[in-house]
Amino acid sequence: MSQQLGGQQVIILRQGTQRTRGQEAQNSNIAAAKAVAAAVRSTLGPKGMDKMLIDGMGDITITNDGATILQQMDIEHPAAKMMVEIAKTQDKEVGDGTTSAVVLAGELLKNAENLLEQRIHPTVIAEGYQQAAAKSMEILTGIAITVKPGDHAMLKKVAETAISGKGAEAYKDLLCDIVVKAITRVTDPDGTVDIKHVNVQKKVGGAIEDTVMIEGMVIDKERAHPAMPKEVKDAKVLLLNAALEYKKTEVNAKINITRPEQVQAFLDEDGQMVHDMADKVIKTGATVVFFQKGIDDVAQHYLAKAGILAVRRVKKSDMDNLSRATGAAIVSSIDAITPADLGAAGHVEEKKLSGAEMIFVSKCKNPKAVSLIIRGGSEHVVDELERAVHDALMVVSVVVQDKLIVAGGGAPEIELSLQLHRYAATLGGRIQLAIEAFAKALEIIPRTLAENAGLDPIDMIVAIRAEHEAGKKTFGLDVYEGKPVDMLKAGVVEPLRVKTQAIASAAEAAVMILRIDDVIASSRASGPAGGMPPGGMGGMPPGMGDY
């Protein structure tokens, strides 16, 4: 990058910096974004295909989850990385619709490219896309259907739609039932849901139908001492965020010993201190104790003698969930324990599952945290099943909180497309072309669903559009029947937030990429940290070779 100044060329960029601008920069960014969308497009819908991803270590992932595919791909291009961010945001916010969001962003950019070729300025396209996205939110809210959080049949349909195409169709009745029960259990009285309170454990072995929900917690730990009981019924549970071991002084202390017997007295005092701490725990009446920190060997012996089942070094997240499941308070000091701090569990047992010992805290009364144990014949099956269950948990929790759903199968996209075309006609000017391009881009979702099912996309879109023109707003593509059907009656439903988030994210990313007209990529520093000193090497004019 250089500037003529009184006949003298002034160079302001470091040697090796690459710069593309104008139409070339836009074309490069749009091409990269479209390539990312094309990479995941074939995975969309119940008949979408899977991708096999192999990382640098040779580990294999088989999935059709858009966010997982894009995170595992080693993407270099900066505009392509922005597309990955869309999938990450969608996954974090609503758990489903990641592929739809990325495919839609790619189509918005493809349509924008056609407008750029017609000499329509990028800011006009950006403004049109923003207006179209805002209008889409308004239209979607208008066609959304209200659901009661207690409508388990509808919640189950929401979960089934999220699981479809994830390789678990044969077991979706069982899995969706478990998911809806789990979310119902962990929902707080004010209607908020945090899926962190559903503790998901993967265990390879058995069959998918062995997947179960435990009314309580499953901790991936074993008893602290083999002499402790393996099973405790009607357990009184104590949760301690403290260590049951000798406390070292926090400052450097010096102890002067003048006689040999003083050494033994000092060691005896240490042992007595641990004994007293163990006694305080035993006197609480607790029969099962979970420690977030360690337990001294001597203390383990005392607890085992008292018939207490103790578990040490339990994760903070597991402690929080144990507190919600058993009703026990997490106590930070052994001296501060009161009977009111104890919780209850009908059954606590150490069991072996797939060769590993685990602690099952079950039969809890009204638990606000539950555990799912996912089983399957191989590691890849269990991993993909976990991703499917995570998506289902997320969408059900979103519906419980928002209480709003829309029909699936491309129905909302066709309705939006039709209404946006009508809206664009009322505006006029160049912005009308941008809104029409946005409306056209929305058809990529039903088009892709048809293509992935081996159907003719043009015939399908024309057929669905005809139904919507007749006022049937919930009609979408049934990929099994190969014709438009009422998605609401067919049980293909999604949370409203899946659609609004996907459209908002896709529009924002497309607008951001469109507004870039200059890409300046610094050269990577080579050699010592900090690279070459300013002004280049001795004897070389500053910036030689730059442009």
C-alpha cells in the first residue's frame, strides 16, 4: 500500500502484507462463505447425509450436526470463519438449526452477488437485508403457535423434529420421552430451564434402548475406601466443600524440637486433629458424604468404620446438581454443619458400568437435577446420540421458556418468502430488489430438504407455494411422502427461536461480509518474536518490496 507524495513514494505496510480491495475482495469473501454453506448443505433435514471428519491425531467424528462439522473443519479463510461463528451462536442459543443458519447465509450472499453484478451498491443491499430480517421477525411472531409448558405431547414432537436425521429415528420415542421428562423435572418454578442440570453421561456398551434417566445424579467416581458400604438406602446426604485432612499452615512456620518424644507428640496431634474432624462429620448423622476436596487416609478409615459411604474430589458442577437433586446445602466448613444442611436420597449405590465404577444417587424426592445415561454399541454411535440428545434438550427447554413454536418442513420459509415479496412491492426503488433477493434466498431451506430426499426441488416448492397462496400457512414438505402436508398435524414443529435466531444471524453475517471492500492481511512474523525491527534490515530502505 503506497501513496505518491510530491514525487516520493511513501510505503505504510510491512513487507509481505497482502491486500485485496473492491469487487475482488467481495468476490473472495462471498466465494469462501458459499463454500462453507455448500459443505454442510447435504446434511440438512431428516434425509440428510453424514460427514466423516478426521483430525490431525487420526480421531474420527461421524455426524450431520452443522456446528460440530464446522468446528472440526480446519478453516483458514477469515470470511469462512465468520460462517463458523453463525453455527456456534445458533448452537449456544437454541441448540438446533445450525445447518439452516449457515445455508441461509450462503444463499443470501449468492443472491447479493447477482445484485452486485447489476451495479447495486453493497450498502443498499445491506439496508434491504436488514429491513427484510426485521420484517421476517414480525411475520414469524404473527404465525407462531402458543404451547403450554405442560403439553408433553407437543414437547415430544418438538424433540422428535430435532432428533430426526441424527441416526436415532428407530429409538426416538424412547429418547424424546426421556428428554421431555428430564426437562420437566429440572424446570424451576418461575419457568426457567438450564440444561446444565441434566447431567449426561456417555457409556459405550449395551444398546441404544438401554439409555435411561435417573431421578437424581450419577457421579463418575468411586468410594473413597473399599471398606465403605457399596449401597445405602434412605440416605442422609451431606455435601462438603472442604477437605477432611490435616491443614498445613499458610505461612512458613518453624518448630523447634529438643527431645525425641516431642516428634511423636507432634505427629499424634496431627492425627488427633484429623480424628476430631472425622468425628464432627460422623456426628451429623449423614450416611453418604460427598467432598469437593480430598479425604485423608486416616479419615477414610474412621468414616468406613462408621458405615459412611464417602466420595472425594467431586466436580463443582456435580456438587451443585447433587444439591438440587437431594435438597442438601453445600457446606464450606466442617464446624458449620447443621441437621438442616442434610439432604435425602432413596438409594445411593456404587455400580460398575462399562468397566468403570460410578455412584448412583437415585430415588430422590422431587429432584431438580437428573442424569441421563446414554448407551450404544460403539463410541461413534454414542457420540452422535449425545449430540442428538443435546439438541433435543435445548429445543424443549427453549419451548418451555418461550412457549412459542412454528411448523417445520420449510413451511415458515415459504410463508416468509411470499409475504416479503408482497412487502417489497410496496417499497419500490433499489431496496425492493434487495428484499426480493432475501425472500428468494429463504426458499433454499425447502429446496435443500427436497434435494436431500431425492425429490424434484422446483416441483416441491411450486406445490408448497400453492398451498400457502391458498392460506394454508403450516404446510411444508413431507420428505417421506414427497408432497406438501400440514406440518402441525404431522408433528413436525420447531421452537420459534430456532427460526428467528437463524434468520437474524444469517442476515447479520451476510451484511457484515457485504460491507467489506478491503482485506489487508499482515504477513506472519517469522524468526524471533516480534519479527524484523522497524525499517527492515540494516542498509535496506524501509518497506522495500512493499506495495
